[in-house]
Amino acid sequence: MSTWPFTKETGLVKGDVVGVCVSGGLDSKTIGHKLVAAGVDVVCFTADLGQPDETDINEVREKMRPTGVKETVIVDLKNEMAEGCFEAIMAQAYYDGGYWQSTGIGRHVTVLGLLRSMKEKGVTVLAHGATGRGNDQMRFERYTNVIAPEMRVYAPWRDPELLVDFPGRTQMVDYLAKFNIQHELPKQKKRYSTDSNLAGLSNEAEDLEDLETPMDIVVPLMGVWPKDAPNTPEEVTLSFTKGRCTAINGKAVTALEAMLEANKIAGRNGIGLSHSLENRLLGTKSRGVYEAPGMTLLGKGLDYVYQGTIDRRSNQLFKTLQAHVSDMMYDGRYFDPSCQAALTAIKQLAEAATGTLTLQLYKGNMLYMSLKEMPHTLYKEEDSSMEASSGLNPVSSQGYAEIQKVEAVAMAEAKLIRTPY
């Protein structure tokens, strides 16, 4: 006789309160009901991250109600998500292929926010619906491990018994039907799956796993493909203060307001669609088509301000910090000391990043128009001008040239320089 789910593989024991992270989809319903039917005390949790593909996040509660779970708690994390976006923009923390890792940002925000609520509900085990082949399983578990080490983690889709019971979606639908829980599969097979939040959308799997499938099978949800964008350019003015966008087109904005407005403006102009063959945590390659209109717009805007305010050596350091933060966010190590130290250093470098930038948006392109109101600018027109000016005296460069010649000649005479001549 099976003792599931109180087995060594699940780690569950009688008396546990299991907090299941749910979306209200087929997997969530199946796991929720299966645990309840086995006598487990189940409370469900979902994070409101400003998902653009959710018309009403409260519908998740209604979708889970028939499964018999005790309660479905919806935790509003939109402001926290916006702050996560701003931090990633400040760090320019894009990943392989130059895409803004919306999922990587969303996971540390989600786990931290849900764990707070779970503790209030007496949860002893966090259960997540990530597969055993992707990155999210590791992110959910590592974040739980470092934030709440006393909390155990249950991964249903690594549970051998459930993998036998539910090898596919059809078996889940049939299971739920036995208990009069309705869930209809799409009449047409999905061509890809989507994960979304305020930062953007990740589209992957299904048809996108074939490298001969073009990326434009994806129907953008946050904007349009560049070819479908308006034929008239649109200008947008972004104001930054210490690396944070504080106004759009002259209107002061909070982080959440900035993200929402930037998503709309950039999305309608075909900004922020990208393709990547990324390196997963487990060593495999994954293909994705990504949407991040607001992140792309604000990220490019801040990059222009950085160009005017960060010196050459600080920029070299910034690039190292940028790569480290990006990798750590992707790996589910946002809270690790090295990541937090790198972010602290980046915030120091961003202290001077204040300015107002105007960009022209046109069919997926962002064209520089002007940059002004930069109190900490390192750019001096008179010093960089090719014309006669009151700036840098070109004659004074003679001494610098003679100093560097000493080393150059020494290296040549020591036969340390190899050329094809």
C-alpha cells in the first residue's frame, strides 16, 4: 500500500502545512488536489508581479477553489518587482544574447515575498511547480534555503510517483475530471510556453525548441514586432537621478509607474524583442524569445548617461561587476554576499548618473537625440573638439607621446613584440 506523499522522496511528514506556489493552471490544480486528497494541509500562494498576461490576478483564487485547498493567498509584489527591475537596470544585468532576464529577477522577488506570507500561515514546506530540467527549480530552492533554512522544499515534478501518474497533460485533465474539476486543454496545440512579470516575458519550449522555427511565431503580448510598429517616429524623454528613472516625458514617476509607462511606450514601437540560446544552470542550452520593452528602453537610456559620467577605469570595473551580478541573478544567487557587494559598488558608481535623455523610437530602433542636465558629466566639448578651442592644448600631448615611446621601444628591442612583418 502506497504511503504517498509521506515518503522519503517527498520529505513530507504528517502534520506538515504545505505552501504551494500556484498560477491556477493545470499543474497547480493537479498538485493542489492530489495533496489535499492525500490528507495534506495545503495553502496556496501566488505572487502579483504585474504579469501582463493576467487580466485579473484574483482569478487564480477562483481557479484553485474547486481543488479543496484551504486558502489561496495572493501577495501583491508589484512594487518590489519594480524595484527589482530598477536594480537590474542600474547593474545593466542582461544575460546571454543581451536579454533582460525577467524570470531571474522575478524569482528572488517572488520567493522572498511569498516566504513572508507563508510564515504567517504556519507553512512548514514550500512546494513549487518547476520542472526538473530547468533553472527555476534551483532558484526556488536556493532562495528558500538562504532566506528560510528551516523551511523544507518539495518539488512535485521531481517526485518519481507523480511522474509515473502524470506523464503528460492529458493524464492531469483526466485525473481532475474524476472529481468534477474542469480544465480544458487548448483546441490547438500550444506552440510555446510563456512566463511573465512586470519586467517582461520569456517564451520558450514546444515549437521553439526546433532551431529551424523562426522567432516570429511568437505573438508579442507587451508590444509589436518592429515591422508592425507605427510608421511615424516617437520621441521619449527620460530623466535619471543617481541611476534611477525619476521622470518620463517630464512627469515624475515611481519605479512601478516608470516600468508600466516604459513598457507601453517601448512596446508600441517594437522595442525589446530578442532571441537567445542561453546557457542554463544545469549545463544545457535553452532557446528563448524574450520581450522586455520597458527594461530595454530604460536600460539603454541609463547606458547613455553612464557613458557621460563614468570614467574609463570605473567603466572597466563596472563591466566586471555587471557580468557578475547578471550571472548571480540568473543562478538564483541574488542574496549571496558577492552579489550584494557587487550591487553596492554599482550603486556607488551610479551616484553620478544623473541626466535627461531624449530618444527617438522607430520600428525597434532607439536613436539618440540629446543628453542634458548632467551635473557630473565628464564630457567637455572644448577638450574633445577637433577644432581650435580653449580646451586641451594639442601641443601638450607631445610629452605623453614621448613617455609612452620609452616603453614601446624597450619592448621592441627586447623582441617582445611580434608582428607579421
